[in-house]
Amino acid sequence: MRLEQLHYIIEVAHSGSITLAADKLHISQPNISHAIAKLEEELGTAIFTRTRAGTVPTEIGRSIIEQAQEIVSRVQHLKETTRNHGSLIQGTLAIGAISGICTSFLPKTLSSFKAKHPNVDLVVQEDHSGEIEEGVRQGQLDLGLVGIPGEYEFKHLSAQQFMVCKILACVGASSPLAGKDKVSFYDIIKHPVIATSEHMRKQLKKYGMPKELFLSNRTEAAKRVVAEGMATCFYLDVSLMIDPYVTTGQIIPIPVKEDPEVTLYWLHARQKPSPACAAFIRELKQQVAHFQRWKSV
């Protein structure tokens, strides 16, 4: 008995036809018929009945096929266990991530992943979503963690949504907006702003001409200016939960009336991700789930 024979009978049962099963498995019909006949001979029983309607499992055949599915599944699980064992996964994993992800659940994901997979060298690049998407498309990054407002189609890449975040307006404690429960974009553009992304610049310009006080793509530099009460800046809600400026009251996050949101995705090349990339995505899923539960408390 060979493992491929079990694959053959499972596919024939699923297809209801030896011809269709042979096409799907990319082998010749005589080969698959011969392999099934040899298995039936070895087991001493007929697995299928050939009828005009197709190839149908016998009563005992249905039981054999069910057990064959269990065996194939266990073998696959064994292969996955071996392939994904931390000490066996090696190489370099290049990850691109937006600032809001870098300052929220990514650090814990990185440390947990590294503890489980010590032979993987991690390289993390903080950048804007557009640059990260292009880096993944060009093969410079193995995995991208991006934030996109509204609907978006990633061309020639595999992408999966994993979280939706609110964009909050952040002001210093001495800002004239600090006492408000909510602010509108109309309120915001009356005061100096720091728009750290092109998306926020476009968003603000819908309501007037924003007074950009400080041109910077650096999160930390912008936060220091905001903490002084000199301007309003925008951050994802997830990135502010453990932010020291927020926890010490130097920066006050305020909901925006227009309720802007950003959808977070992970993306990689369309071909099957490397074992390291697949393992990192699994770790990311776990950490995001923990983060969301903590967020809801």
C-alpha cells in the first residue's frame, strides 16, 4: 500500500470519475486505474463500482476512503509539524510595516516569533503603505503590514485584512482642542496640523487649506511637537493604547466626528509564502487576537 494510492481513491470518490481524477492529479487514466486495482487486490475487496453514472464507492469502499482521508490528513499534519518546527525554519525574513503597527502589536509579535524561531533573521522596515506594497511586489520584502483607508485592490499580491482601526486626532494638553469630546475636520484645520501621511493631507484639504506647522514622516518627532500643544496630528487608535505620551497625559487622543478608519492588511507575493513567512503570519494572528481582547477590556 502506497500513500499515492490513498490520494487516488480519495480524489476518485470526490470526482465520481477516474478520468476527472486523473486530470486533476495530472497522471494518466491507466496509471490511476492500475493503482486502484492493485490496492483492491491487496485489500481483498472492491473499493468502487463502475456504473454508467460514474465510479461509485462500495459500502466497504466508503469506510476505506474515510480511513484513507484520516491517514492522509495525519501524514500532512506530520509534515507540517516537521516543517514548522522552530529550530528547522531558517533564513531571513524581511518585513515592512507602517508606523501604527510598529508601535502597537508588532514588537510583541517579533519577540515571540524570535523566541520560537531563533534561526530566522528578522529585518523590519518602517515605511508608508505604498512603499511597503511596492517593496513586496519587487521582492525586496517578504511580508508587508499596511493600513489602507476604504476599499483597495492589491494587484499581483495576496492580501488578507486582519483589523480595522480608528484614526484619532491627537493634541497636547494645552491645545485649545484638548477639552473637546469630539472634533471635526473643520475644527482641526483652524489650527496648525502635522499630516504625517499623504492620505491625511488629502483628507484635510477636503475641508480647507490646512496649516502645516511641521513636515515630518517621523512619528517620535511629531509627537514631541504635539505634546507641546503646537499642532494636531493623527494616529491609529491601536498605536496609542500603551503610548507613553498618552498614558502620562502629555498627548490627548480625541475621536474625529467624520469617523475616519484604516483597514490593516498583511500582504505577500502570490506564490506560497516561505515557511518563515507562514510561521510569522500565524504568530501575528495570535498576537492580534490577544491585542484585540485586551483592547476590548
